[in-house]
Amino acid sequence: MYRKGNCYDNGAVETFFKTIKAELIWRRSWETQRQTEMAIFKYINGFYNPRRHHLALG
């Protein structure tokens, strides 16, 4: 998928990063990198994966 001329190679990843930035990153700031990492981990495993299923997965 990662070749020149394939416009669908990273669409799902770009959508995911846009969503996580809009719903988590841009809404607040953290004092340490560790706090940021834990917030992202909790967002992905506690909210995004269980509740926001990708359409391609059925």
C-alpha cells in the first residue's frame, strides 16, 4: 500500500490521528510527557477501541 500513486495507503491512520488530536490533545495540556502518554493510552484502550469501531471491520 505504501507506494507512489496510491491515495488510500494511510487514510485510516490520518483519520485516527485527526480524531485523537481533536478529541484529546487540543482540549488540554499536560505537565509531563508521561502524563500525555498515559492519557493517549487510556483514550485508545478505554474509549476509541471499544466504542468507535472502524467501518472496514464490520
